[in-house]
Amino acid sequence: MELITEKLNNIFLKAFRDAGYDEQDIKVGECAIEKFGDFSCQSPLFLAKKYYKAPLIIANDVLSHLPQNEIIKDATVASPGYINFFVDDKYLAKYLQEYLFDVDKARKATGKKMLIDYGGANCAKPLHVGHLRSADIGESIKRIRKYMGDECIADVHLGDWGLQMGMVIYAVWEKHPDLVYFDQEYTGEYPTQPPFSMEELKVMYPDISKRSKEDENLHEKVQQITYELQQGRRGYVALWRHIINASKKLIKQDYDKLNAHFDLWLGESDSKVYQDEVIDYVIKNGYSRKSDGATIVDISLPEDKATIPPFMLLNSAGSALYSTTELATIVQREREHNVDEIMYVVDNRQELHFVQAFRCVKKINILKKDIVLQFVGFGTMNGPDGKPYKTRDGKAMGLDELMGMVKSKALEKVRESRPDYSQHEIENISDVVALSALKFADLSVLRTKDLMFDVDKFCSFEGKTGPYILYTITRANSILAKVEKPSGDFCLLDEDRKLALCLIKFTDSIKQAYEKSAPSYLCDYAYNLANEFNTFYGKSSIIYETNETKKYSKIMLTNYTKNMLKKCMELLAINTLEKM
Ligand code: ARG
């Protein structure tokens, strides 16, 4: 399918050529001022220097050479050298239908295979607000990538190998020191059922983490356990398996609630198979050196403005670290999945860790091909004090608590606006509204920016919010439910052309979202479309329209808008409602 902008670019290219300006890069864009046109060509401005001519003269030359075509209407030259024009209504009506019919089918596989690392929850620790952003943004980027034709593998990359595992093992030991897991002499099979309940598991990490901050001895003990676990002590490994299996169940429930779905449920520990090989490789090839007992790789470059600390391969106790598993995981992903690109959707505050890992990969030349390693960072969700959102006792705000707050606000709003609904209906609607509120708020801010948690704003049915988009979809639906299945000829009325123009801009926004790995462009688009639709709705009396052609056209526009909004929400991984 040739897009309208591509067609227009070609028409203008010919006009420039015929007028004596033989250029390649002639572009048409949106016209900034609505009443002057739908589109505008600003290329004369960029050619003035080269041709020693005023942009206005070039613009007039080009205007007089515009070839015969069915698209451009009322083209005019405007100062300082634009060519503004409208799109012919008949053409727009025809194009809109073709466009909507073809837009999904026109996509082709790009042949690019990528792995996207997002989620990143830590076993035995509850999900917090930072993991929410990773899940939301990562899931949407994955969907956008797939839509655009990339092959995508989603990996949750759980934190299952660090100190927190030592803490939980310690917690179990403290309660039941007599269990076989702690008996070094034991050589038999270990029990198949875990020695703790899910409820117990949830509180073990927070308890030990708090205590080990205040107790040096306890901290050392936990470090020792972690070290022995990593060295493969049988009992610890068996207990660790129980911990990660149980945690995965809890974590999966949370991600399901958020509509985040992964192809791979791997963790840091799964790179273990490659770890020794990678460590040997680095040391044997002389890439590392010892510093204070630790094994490090220097990665700073002469052009660095700020100092980039060395990459840590092993700490002074000889244990692998977060950085070590990162390196081994990259090798694993190349070998097992043969990817062209790995993308990390992780909190901005971890950028340095990734800069170090990527530099190390490059320096040690361990990959067989040139894999694009991309850090896609995001800002924090902040509390009213402008700092990362914390609970009253200073811990990162848990996902459950956060969702709870949004859910009760959504309940309040839905109950208020739908007093006649049953409790059951109100509950169901509020669940969807709450999730849309939280996710849309999270996604609509440009990902690199921080955002402020504001439950009133998130749940509002007005403004750039999830509930507003949901509401618009149900509004379109309620019109469609009231009319009979129409038939007729589609025509575009003058008052409806803005909605039509907005509908055909979907491709531009998804392209931007794809290129910049930023779902916020799709949120902006959905919001603009919802606004245009609500203006259209306010001006039209669709159900009581007596002119059949008009009625048919308005119903079709309503249907197109609904489908387009649903498509956007699907790409953002936000559920919608048919009725509200
Ligand atoms: N588990 C980490 C955390 O909670 C995030 C993991 C991100 N992915 C990665 N490959 N390091 O901070």
C-alpha cells in the first residue's frame, strides 16, 4: 500500500524537477495551521541557499509545475516559502477506506530477530513500582515490534541468583535448622514439597533484608550462604529450587494481572552454564586484572568525560555478580537464540551497569556477530515529594498496594457515574478501568521522563487517560448498537474530514513509537483520535440522521474509530470494554 504521504512526496518531487530543481529529498508534512491546509511542503526553504533564490520564488515555481493529480486541492504559497494544500474530499474518502482495509495487511516481516529483556522481577521479593514500568513499557514495545514485522522473544530475566536468595535460605534455616537441606552429610533425595507456604515466602526476604542491614554478622552469614549456593552446595541448591519455583508462580500472577506475557521465564542463574566459560575466556585472554582481590576489566575510554568504573567480573570472595550474569546472558542469547538485537527495558538508574556490560562485550570480542545491544531506560514513578514512590516506612511502593489505590478510586468513580449498575457489574468495569488508568498513565509519559503518581488524574474520564479512551470506545459502541447494519456509499462531509485525517495518521505514530521505542507516541495518537471522535460525535446526530448516505458515512466513521482505538489499546497491552 502506498501511503498518502508517499504519493504526495512523489507528486512534489516531480514538480520540483519540472521546475528545474533536481532534488532527491523533497518532503511533505502536516500543515501547522489547520485553516491553511491539511499538508504543507517546506522544501523551498531548504533549497534557497543552493539556488540563490528566495524561498517564495521557488515555492511559486513549484506550484506552477504541480502535475495533474486527484489528491491536491487549493494549493497556495505562503510566506516565507511554504506550499500549503488540502486533500480533495472524494479522494480522502476513497483513500481512508483503502487505508483502513490494508493497514494491517501491508506489513511485512523485517527479517530482524530481537530479544527483549523486561519485567526483571526478583525472586522472593515482591514486585514494586519500578517493575511495573518495565512490564508496561516492555510489553508494549514488544507488541509494536511484532506489529511492524520483527521477530521478538520476550524474556523476563528474573533476579534469582543474588544475595536475596541467600537471605531466604537463611530465613528457612533460622526457622527449621534441622531440615535435610542444611545437613552437609545428607546424600539422599530432597523433598518434593517446599518447607514453607506462599505466605511465609512473602515475608522472609523483607524480614532478613531489614535485619541484615543492622547486623553485620547476619550479613556475612547471608553472603557465605550465597557463595556456597553459587558453588553448588547440594542442599542449598535444592532449597533454592523450591524458592524460585514458588516465586515464579507469584510473579507470574502479577504479570498476568498487568497483561505482560513472556516467552522465556529464564533468570540470572540460567546463564550459569556459560558463566565459567566466559570467566575463563576473559582471564585467559588477559582482559582482566586483579584489584583489591576482585577481578575486573578496565573499560574506560580516552574520550570519556565522566569516569566509567571497571566492569566487575568476580568480587573479592570469588563470587559472580549481577555484572557477571549479564555478560554470560548475552553470550547465552547469541548462542541459543541467534538474535540480531537485544533490548533492555530497565530503570534509567541502571544505565551505567549496561554501559559497562556493553563495553566489556565489545572489548573482549566474545560475540560471533555484531549484535545491537540497546538500553531502553525509563524514569521513575514518583510520589508527591517528587522522589521515587515509597511507602510510609520508606520502602519502594509495592505493586499490590499501588494497584489497590487505583482500584478503589476506579470503584468510586464508576459507582458514582453508574449508580444503577449491580455490584458485580461495577466491580468488573472498575477492574478494567483501574488497569487502563495505571497502564495508560505509565505509558503516556515519554519513557525517559519521570512521572508523578496521581490517582485522581490517572482515573479521570477526561483528559489524556486510559479511562477516557475506554469511555470513547464504549461511546462509539453504544451508537453502533443502536443502528442497523448499514449499507451505502461512503462520502466524507466537510465537518468530518478532521476525523478522517486523524485516522490515516496511525502509520506515522506507530512508526515513531517503533523507531524511538516509545509507546507514548501511540498514546498521544489514541488521545487525539478520541478527541476528534468526541468532537465529531458532539456535532452529529448519527442515529436520527435522515439522509441515508450521510448516516451510512457517519456510522462507518464511528466504526473505523472504534476499531482504531482498540488496535492502539491492544498495542499498548490495555484491555478495553464493550460497554460501560
Ligand atoms: N532484576 C533487576 C532489578 O530488579 C532487573 C533486571 C533487568 N535486566 C537485566 N538483564 N539486567 O533491578
